[in-house]
Amino acid sequence: MRTNLRVIRALGVRSIRQTFRRPQLMAPIIVFPTLLLAVQTGGAGSAVDLPGFPEVQSFFQFLLAAGIMQSLVLAGNSGGTAFAIEIETGFTDRLFSAPISRFTIVLGRLAGTAALGLLASLWFLALGLVFGVSIEGGVPGVLVAVLLASASALAFGGIGSAIALRTGNANVVQGLFPLVFVVLFLSTAYFPLDLMIEPARTIAQYNPLSFIVEGIREPIISGISAGETLEAVLAIAGLGVLGLLLSAGALRHRLRVG
């Protein structure tokens, strides 16, 4: 166990360093979500005046969770892309030949993705505080939002890693970028459910990302809600288990076919 934990830690640290050294991996996690948050806040700030819009301090406060969620989803995609690059360059094959548990290779990547999710959530929360956003849940609310964000990044990273292991092609993983945006926009990340029209409303109602983003948003706009937090935890757990199962199956496939 101690050896496995050391391997996971080493690979997780390497994953973080790799992301910071490659602008194409770092930009989707921080730069793109930040720019989109600025554009949407400036262009649609009057949306809070619509009848039925939740009581919030500002549209910026409402969209903070959306910026965090976009960063987390893209962190999973970027992590999968980096993993696929390592497969293409043969680095993963060298790890497979090492006397370590094969699944620690995947867990090391996921640990790095979770850490990036933590950093991204802190970035957006700090950005909100700088521009006058009130975190209604206080310090406990910040902790809840950050923990949910880190766990979400790990769950999304599991799905990205599974795709990387199955395809072994960075272009394929990176090509999922538009699909990621479609799934994200068909959630309540950018607009309240009650103000959405069909069929987007029905899709968003059952979209797991909606439960996660609402769990992160509630501590920011109104305070910690046990119901919203529990739903977010269950959605994250479901996606996390799915990602781990897919990664395990893809790892067995990769070891079998090379």
C-alpha cells in the first residue's frame, strides 16, 4: 500500500507539472473559462431581472459555479489528452513494465486532475471575491464548494482516462471538446432550470452536471443546502464509479492488445 501511494503521489505531481508546462493543456482549465465568464457576465448581466430568476447578488455570482464547472470538465478532458500523449510516446508502456500495480498509473493521473480541480475552484472563488461577490455560505461554504469541485474533477478525469486508454490517440480525446461543451450547456450551469425551454429543460433536469453545479452554486448564492449537497455527492459518486469501471476495462484492453 505504501509503495502504491508513493507511485500515485509521484505520478500525480508529474501530471500537474506536465499541465503547467503545456499551454494547450492549461488554457482550457483556466483561461477559456475565465474569458467566457467575463463575456457572459458583461453581455447578459441583466438576466437577473427576469421574472423567476433566483435571488442573487449579481449574474457574476450566479455564474461563478458555471465557470468552476467548465474548468472541471475541461480538466478531465485535458487530463485524458495528456494521458493519451504519454501512451503515444511510449511512456505508459515503460510504466506497465515497472514492478508496480497497473491501476496506480490511472490513479496517479486522476490524483493530478483532482488537484487541478482544487486549484481551479480556488481561482474562481478568489476571482469572485476580488470583484465583490459575497460567498453566502462563508468559510464552510467555500470548503463544500472546493471539495465538491475536487471530487468532480476526479470523476471527469476517470472518464477522460478511460477514453485515452481505449483509443491511445490524443486527437480523439481532444476532439471530444465540442461534445463536452454541449453536455455542459444542456445543464443548469448557465441558466436556471425554470427559465429554460424544452427540450433543453428536460435534458438539464436529468443531466448529472446540473446536480453537481447546483451543489457548488448553493454555498455561493444562498448558503449550504443539505439536499443540494447530497444530490451533488450522489451525482459525483455515480460518475466517479462509471469512470473507474470504464478505466479498469480500458486498462485491461490496453494491456491485452498493447
